Amino acid sequence: MAQVPGVDAFELDVESPEDSPRAPATRTRGDGAAAPRSGRPHGRRAAHPASTQRSADERETADEPLGLRSLVQSVAAPSLPREKLPTLEALMDRLTTELAAAEPQQPAPSASSAPTALPQRPAGAGARAAGRSARQAAKPAASAPSKGSAARPSVVKVGEGSYGEAWRLACRTGDTSGRGTGVVIKVVPIEGSELYNGGQQVRTAADMLSETLLCRELSNLGADSAAAGVSASDGQHNWTRGFVRTHAVAVCRGPYPRELVRAWERWDKQHGSENDPVSSLPADQLFWVIAMEDSGTDLEKYVLADWDQLRSVLLQITLSLAVAEASLCFEHRDLHWGNVLVQPLLDATAGQNGTAGGGSAAWIVAQLRGQQLKVASHGVAATVIDFTQSRLTARAGPDSGELLAYNDMGADPELFEGTRGEVQFDTYRWMRDLVGDDWSVYCPQTNCLWLSYLAEVLAQRFGGAQAAKLGGVRLSAGQRRQLREFRKRAVAYNNCGELLADELFQGLLQE
């Protein structure tokens, strides 16, 4: 197995991972797989297999501008000079043009239903106000919208993380299913020498190749597969629409568009941003950008209406993970409730986007090892996002070996130093115990740990005083007890395929 966190569809003017001095060092295990050396600061592994060589035609295709497409595409050929890369402004114009051409626009979603599309900060990560004023004073000029570009919809900041920002293009396409009907873009500064958010920009283009592969493979589990009943990635009859669909991945350069700077300032005024101002980034900053479906509101903020909706969300997540385990040996490894998006299913849902029926009567449809399974939705659809910490294996090609993508979470010791007794940080530590701090190994029981975590935080959110204050279903003492008993059982399962049979889901799953 070649240990490769990248795909040929994503390259720019950096040295190839195996030649770059910044690429992670690897050693060869006895089984021929590359294994990590200890002490690497970033964690992402990068080493292209010898068989992965692009043809001249493929290299020409890579020079084409990026459009909104159903699969990950390239914007730049290898060794393309930085100044030849598209700007972030031009990329947004292209996305807007193709959105307008592809679908009729619908009313924009409200900013209050914003997904959290970036990694959740560990507790204790305070605001980084110190030094911000000095960087703002020296900020470069922001770019203005391009002349002659398509009329761009309004842009709203919807989330932030230590690595960057998430924005919504506030237009909705003609999909009437109620899931996946808009576009969110995640913008991550890479390669820069400037301090950002209190530290160095440790991520390189090679680091981001791994997440690109993860996004592509998980998108392929649901991309045009529902009709065929076969996953595009494995050909073994596994498919699900339970992972966010990636439209495009790109590398581009600054400066940050002026309207995004203004949107950032509005967010800061309303919420108090913990990030440095995007206007402080230099004009020639490189960015990794991913455009994905707008799949709703994160579970932490979503108001579940009743007990059956809560159970359905847990079962939908379990089924999606079970399919990805079977198809890709997938572990999410960071499935806190900010990385689950929920949205209502509309009455016009029937038969679209992995559903059967409509509205509250809709069923979420998936296929696991050739067997079609249906989950009673009770009116909501759950989508899993953010694969920064995830692990999977995928085929490099029909005649090639497998590619392994993962993040060495052990390279970030602070992740495991959170408050004991806080279930999210306890879950990180339990994962570390399961994998023996070897994050390359496949251990699907980590997915079960995160289902246990979700049961606990939902029991807290919708039990007692919090439910009365924040709204939504107010769980009875018996229902809270069921969730906590489920939590204990969940950690005893070996994988989510087994977890599907748990008694909590009785009456929700049909074959």
C-alpha cells in the first residue's frame, strides 16, 4: 500500500511532495507501506506512488480555470508560477458564473442557519486580540469585484477555525429536496511566512492534498451513485449521501476580496472573532479553497423537534459511517457536533438526493454491501462534514494499489490536554488509547466513540434546563437514560455496521 495523502487533480507551484524539503519523511514498514517517523510537526503524509504519472493531456486539462463541478478538479499545473494562479476574487467570480448557469437561483438562506464548516476550537483557546491592531495597521489593499463578472450573490461569513474561514455564497439552486441546495466555501491560508491566528502557517500544499483526497472519495460515495446503486469509489455497492458533497477544490492567491473583508468585519462585530483579520494577510498569500454544498445548521445549534428526530439523526450518522467504513476503511476522528449539519426535508423531497418520500415522511436511503437500507428521517437530514483529522484508504486507479490518507493527531499534543471529564477531550484520549498512538492504523471503533459522544452532548442539550432555555424537544428522564445507556453500549461495538442493530434505533431502520 502506498501511503499517499494526495491526488493528481490538485497541484500547484510547489515541489512534488517526495522532492520537497517540507514534505514529511517516511520509512518503509515490513509490509511495504510507508510509515511515519516520529516528531513530524504537521502530521499529513505525502508520497506519490511511482505509478501515478499524468499524461500530457491531463496536464493540459490542469491548466484550465476551475469551475463548479461534481468532482474535485484542478486549477493549476505543476510548477505554475504563483502570479499565474487565479486570484481568490477570480475564483469566486467563476463559481458565481457557473452557479448561475447551472441552476435558477432561489431566495438566500438566513445567516442564522449557518453551518460550522471548520474544525471546532478546543476549550481554552482564547481570543487572540494581542497583535491584531498592529497587523491591521499594515494591512494590504483588498481586491474589488472584477469588472464584467457575473452579478455575485451576497457573501456571508458562517464559521471560523484556527486554520481559516468559512463563507456562504448566499444563493440557492433549484434543488427542491431541502438538502445540498447552496454553496459554502472554506478558505485556508497556506505556505505563508506571516504569522496568522497566533502562529505560523504550518500547512503546505502537500498537507492539503490529503484532505482533498478525503473530500473526493467521500463525495464519490454519493455522487450520481444513488441511481446506479454503486459507489463510484469502490464499485462494491456502497453509497450514501450522508457526507457533504464537494463541488471543487482549488489553490489560488490573494488579495482577500473586499466584500469578504467587510463580511469578516460584520462577523467580528456581531460574534467577536478569535481569528486575525483576513485583511492582515499579504496580497500574494496562497489559499487552499474548497467549495461544497450548504447542508444546513450544525447540530449544536439545530433545534430538534422531538425524540424521534434525535434518534433519526444518530442513526443517519451511524449509517453514513458504516457505508464509509465498508467502502473506504474510513474513520472521522473528530465528529463533534459542530461537524454534523442538519436541515429540514421539504415536502418536495420525494425521490431526490438519496431520499424516498417527502417531508416528515421521507426516508433517507443508502446502500451497504449491496443491501438497500432506509432510515425514517422524521423530517430532517444529517450530513457529516470536515475531514481534517480523518483517515481512509482509496484506490489510486484500476491497476494501482491503495492510497492511505490520515492525520498524525499525535503531532498535536495539546489536543489531548483538554479538561478531563469534558466528553470531547476524553474522546480524543480514548481514541489515542485505541490506536496506540499509531494514527495510520484502521480502527473503526473510533467512529463508535464519537456516536457515544454525540449521545452524551444531545442528552445534555435537550435535557433539563438547557432545553427549556434553548427550545426544542425536552427529553424525559427515561429518554435521557436511554441515551446514556446507548452511550455505554456504543463503545463496545467494533464498528458502525454493528452499531446499526442497536436497540435505540428500533423501528427507524428498514431493509
